[in-house]
Amino acid sequence: MPESIINEPTLALDRYDGNVFVITMRKAPENRLNVEYAQKIIGAFNQVRQILGTDSEGAVITKGNDAKFWCTGSQQHQQGLELDESDRNPYANSEGFFPLLATIVDFPFPTIALVTGHTFGGACPFALSHDYRVMNSKRGFFSMPPVNLGLHFPGIGTLPRLKLHPQIARKMLLEAHRWTGKEALQDGVVDAIAEPEQMFDVAMELAKTWAPKAKMGVYGTLRNELVGEAAKSFREISYNYSRKADHPAKAKI
């Protein structure tokens, strides 16, 4: 049985054998990201880091709480962020979303996004910030539509460009393509797909396989050689109150 570290209505953190930690998002509806929730997820990652310390093996899986959604926005916005919050707080992304991406890209242990279902908008760079992605083979789309919304923030294209084939990054950022699980696997957007009943086991196997790679204390440093440009972009626009770091959407869908 896993050890429960956090058990709150909107988020759980459990520890499994082999130093694998599982963050379960369960914020209704659809695990939408706002400042408070992004900071809660950051807190879970930081707690894992503090528990494991340095030169330890370990890994983190970030999963949704059912097979329908991983992370989406409202039905109106179809975004990973709660865009209405940006209307009330111009620094919402700087206080929540961008620090969340920076935290995961800089995390010193392997990370796996268990994409249990629909993943839209800001949820796509959220998923791409993880080292590995496992997607539901039966349900859910993966789509990043800023080009349809007139939405931009500095560094929005860095993870697609650094992690995906150029034509696939173009499909994601400039065409707002909607991938099914099978298509996402073919295009290299995800590393594995699995039946809903088997998704967790596949993600857990990945986590246990790669958790020992963190033991020498250089996992995060070596990752920075691959995606450090993205990490720098996200850090530069995190907690920035002297200028607006993003362009709010011109359209809402």
C-alpha cells in the first residue's frame, strides 16, 4: 500500500515502493490551473524533493483522477489555464503557471505525466515539461490552440521545439492539431499509450525504471543540457511584476 503524504480534496501525494511519488490532480472541474492550484502542485514537487534530499533515487508521476481529463480549461475557453483569473489578476500566470513549468523542468528527479484524458492549452506545456508522457489510448485529445486564440507568452514554443520533431512542433504551435493517443505516440508527443486500466502500471514501470538515474545527483543538471533554454524562459517570466509577461487571449472558445 502507498504511504499518503498529502490527502486534500483537490490533490493527493502518495509514496510507493522504489521512491516513486504520485501526484493526483482532482480539482473539479477538469483540473484547471489557477494560481492557487499551480502553487499547490509546486508544493507537492517541493515536498518530494525535500523528502528525498540529494543523491537519492526517485521519480514523480503527475496524473489525473479519472480517464476523462488530465488537465483542461473551461468548456468556454478550452484552455489549460483559467483565463478569467487573468482578467482579475494580470500577474496570475507569473505567480502560478510559469513557476509550475520552471519547477518541473528543473526538478532533480525523473518526471512522468500520466495523461489520463483530455489535455488542452496550457496543459500541453505542463505535460511537455515532464520527462516522459504516458497517454490514454482510448480517450482524450492533446491540443495546444494559442494560434486560434491570439495567445502568447515568451518561451511558449521552446518545449515543443526542443522535445519534438520540427514538423510536429509546427503542428502543435502553428496548426493547433488535436492528437489522439495513437497519433501522439506516432508523432513522438508521448512515449507510450495504454488502456485506461493499464495506464498507471505503465507509468509506474517507467518511473521505477528511471528513478535510479537520479542517484548520482546530476539528473537535473544533465536535463538542463537538453532543455535549459526552456527552463531559463520560464524562470525569467516567473514572479515578474515589473512588466506583463504574456499576451491575453483575443478570442475565447
